[in-house]
Amino acid sequence: MNKDKRDTSMLFFLLRGSPRAVLLRAGLMIALIAFVDWRVEGNIPLGFLYLFPMLLVGSVLKRWQIAGVAALCTFLTEMFDSFEWFPAAGVPRDILIFAAFLGMGLFVYELVRSRQAALQHLQQIESEVEARREAEEQLKVLVESSPAAIFTTNSEGCVLLANDAAHRMLALEPGTLHGRSIRDYLPALMNVPAPDNNRPSFRTAMQCRGRTEDGQAFLADVWFSTYRTSAGSRLAAMVVDSSEDMRSREEFNLHQLMAGSRILVGAVSHEIRNVCGAIAVVHQNLARSGALAQNKDFEALGTLILALEKIAAMELRQTANQAAGLDLPSLLEELRIIVDPALREGGIEVHWSVEPGLPRVWADRQSLMQVFLNLIKNSERAMANQAHRVMTVSARVEKERVAIAFRDTGGGVRNPERLFRPFQHGAQATGLGLYLSRAFMRTFRGDLRYEPEPEGSSFIVELSPLLSGAAKEGHESGDQDSISGRSRLVPREPQPAAPGRT
């Protein structure tokens, strides 16, 4: 084995240098062998020495070039040897000599090519190993610095690796999670089937409940995958504590529910006051006539009317305003992502036009989103029976206010003066959608108004820029006008509401 290695090393030592240098050495060797064979007399054949220059040319020439040099060496061997040439013996001899020279050259040719391929493969492996090492280092840094808890377990649920975020989430000291069972903290992960020959690996996400080391429960969003290794099946998981998000979401839903309930009760109170006012007028007229002056039921009716008026006259004011500085273009982009697919699927052509450089506005993000969605749904219903259905959403600055216009090609509004009044007689719906939308807008110094269009209708949402004095003053003073005071309801004759507008 050692001898073979030494012979190979010596061969590649002779083959070192540029192709021109190797060919030069081979040519000198061929000339030297031919000269010696020519000058030496006797029955000593020296043609076998041409095998050495064939070793050299085999390392730098192509196959057909090697064959040409082998033919040259065969010719020189036959010319300077002492054997008489005649066809019966010379042709077989020359074929054997040529085959020997060509075989030696092709052997070196393949040997050199194999070595070059091996070196290239080795370099590729080394580069891949280096790239893998760098990727592993980057992945390790990413895992360790990740705010999400990341860990791996074996098929028995024993934790193999865990980052610092996993220890913080589970209220453990750093480095103490290794070797523990994940059953104690996220028992739902124990139900994940391990991959085997009949069950492939998979990746998915779920939401489950977890427990910390001190017994505190939390809601966990888990993204995990299973895979197989030579040591058995593994599970890798990334876990995020979503308890705070759930609390924030529920608190917001409660806030929206309470705000909507106060506005709804305010609207009902206005309706009750209107009815009580009309009944009171009739009661006073009957009292003046004196026909029912001694009637106890009539007196009780008057007392009930007064009590009902007091209940309905209670001012329902908004509590803490949730308004803040808002990036309007980002909210409109989010709105576009939400509504665009459904509108286009419904055959509605949508155009968006947002003026660049819009200032930040003073608004409650979730309430404003609800207003936008309500206006879009109204326009969608209004265009349900139209052949030409186009909706345009534009945002621009108008007279120190930011105006967002929702234009559609629906049937328009027959009675725009009664558009924002709920509970209209003969209406297809309660009309609370537009009423609540304008009420929400006015809680953070905005407004909602209607503009007629030649074909269809247009609703304009007005917002105050963040640096507007009105917005700042309203926020700092805590002025909370009652909903009833902002949208006064008066007795009216029965009128149909706008079709499709709620």
C-alpha cells in the first residue's frame, strides 16, 4: 500500500508544471530514446522506453492526440530496432506496440482526470461543510436570540435542546429544561404522532394551553414539525405565549360592544323621547278639556309619561376615548387586503387612489376600520342589481382635513336628509350602521357625510390630522359629547330609508 502511494506521488511529481512544460519534457525524452536506440547496436530493443514519455503526454493531451503520439513512438520503435520487418510478423508486432503505448497514455489520461474530479469533489465538499458550519452558527445565533421559545424533543417527549426564550416562557432557570419531559409544560405535544415508515413527517400549527414551572396557565400558539434522524424521531417546535394578545383582543371587543351599546341605547332613548313628547302633547290637550280631570287612570298615565321621559333623558356619554395617532395609508392598505378579493369575486371593479404624503390622523384604528368596512358593505349591497358596478376609494387632504371618499355606481339615496337617522318607518333595516359609523367618527373629532353622485352615491369620511389643534384640544380636554347631543332626533313623518344603506 505504501509502495503504491509512493509510485503515485512520484508520477504526479513528474506531471507537475504547465502543459507546455510537460510536453517539452516528453518531446526531449522521445528524442533522447530515439537517439540512443539509433546509436546502440545489437539485439537490445529499447522501444519499451517510449512508455515513459507516453505517461507524460497522457496527462495533458486529448485522446486522439495521445493516439498520434503512440503512433509516432511505434514508428520510431520499428525504425531503430534490429528486427527485420515483413508483413506476417511486422504488422502484429506494430499493433501490439501501438496498443501498449496507447493503453499507457489513456491510463494516465483517466488517472489524471479522476484525480482532478476527486480534487474538485473534495473542494466542493469542503465548501459545503464550511457553508453548513456558517449556516449552523447563524441558525444557532438566531435560535438563541429569538424572542419565541424554540426547542426539540425526542419521541418520548424529552427535551433535547431549548433556547433562553423557552426557559423564560416556562419560568425556568437557563439550561434546566434539557432532559425534562415536555408533558409537564405543553401536554398537547405528546399527542403528536412520531414519524415512521408508515407515517410521514409533517409540519403544522395549533393553539393549546400550557403551564409554567410555577403552575401558571397560558395560551400558546405552537408551530411544529416532526422528522426522522439516525437516532430516532424528533419534534421541533416554536412556541409563542399569546395570552396577552387574547386579553387585548377580548378587551377591545368589550370596548367595542360597550361603545356600540351606548350609542344604540342613545338612539333608542331619542326615539322614546320623541314618542313621549307626542303622547305628552295629547295628554295635555285632554287635560285642558277637563273631560278626564277626575280619572285616576288618566293621572297615572301622565305620571308614567314623566317617568319614561326622565329615563330616556339620561345622557349617555362615551368613556375613555381610544383615539391615537394613526398612519392612514397603512390602514387603507390593510383594508384593501381585506376587501379586494371579495369585491372582485363579486364582479365589482375597485379603484384605489391614495394621495402620497398623507399626514397622520387622530382616530381609533379599530373603530375607523369598522366604519370603512360598513361603508364598503353598504356600497356592495347598493350595487347588487346594477349592471355597471364600480367602486372608488380615494384619500386626500381637503381644507386642513383628510377626506376618504367611498364612491359607488349604485342606485343612490332617495332621502339623503334622513340618511343617518335610525329606526325609520318603512326601511329595509334598522339604519343603525350609518348612524353608529357617524357616531364613531365624531367620538374622535371626525365626521361622516353623504354627497350625491350623477351615477350612484359617495360617502366622505373626514379626519383631523394629528397636528390639528382641534384634535389635540379634544383629546387633552377629555370633552365627551353625548351621542344624543350630536345627532338630534325629532318627530317625523314615516319616510322610506335609502335602499341597501344601513
